[in-house]
Amino acid sequence: MTPQSPNEKPSPQAPVAARILIVDDDTDILDVFPNLLRPGQYSITVASRGSLALELAANSTFDLAFVDYFMDDMNGVVVSQRLRHIQPEIQIVLMSGFSFDDKSEIIASSGARAFLHKPLDATYIQALTDRLLHDKAPDGTASQ
């Protein structure tokens, strides 16, 4: 490390972009979802399988994950539980195109903070993302 001269100011740290993981076996969702969020504010990683998401989470830290409920290799509840085990601080949103009678039970069993219904709504997703990244207390109340 090079010593700093007395006249040099320390360089300001660039703000770290929030890290978002999107997990869905529908490649159309993986292509569209990143465009629904404010450009440049997030570092977005996509995974087309739950098992790939878990591998990524073992090697990188994420602030927020959007996880599809129905996937070919494992369901979203299992992925969410395992993500939480790897990264206890991660905020998780489950999402599905199907309706469920009791989303609160699914949210509670998965450790998710919210349940998002497809089709995706950019305004709602951005508002939910902002809320979850700035208010990390678990409540499980957000639902679309």
C-alpha cells in the first residue's frame, strides 16, 4: 500500500449498486425483468435454475432475490429457504403466474418478504424493490 501524501485527499468510494438475483426458468422473464428496474442502480444477475441460483449465492452476495415459485429443478420455496440459509440477510420475493389461496403461508414457509403475481408490472416492481432494499424488517405483507 502506497502512503498518502498530506496534500492528497482520499478518493470517495463509489456507491455500491444493490445486487439483485432473478431466478426463473422462463428465459423471457430473465430477458425482460432487468429492464423493469431503474437502469444503473442495480447489479443484476440472472439464473435459469434454482440450483444455479444457489451456486451463485454461494460465491456472491445479493441484497434481493426475485424467485419464481414453479421451476423445473426445484420450487421457489426450497430455493428461498436455501438462499436464506446461505445468506440470512437477503430479501426474497416469490413470484408466479398462478393464484394461491393462502400466500401468507407460502411467504412464511419460504422466508420471503412478498409475493409477486405475473404478468410483471414495472411500477410495482420498482416500488417493491425500493421498499425492500431500504426497509429490511421482515413483515411478509407485500403482495400484488
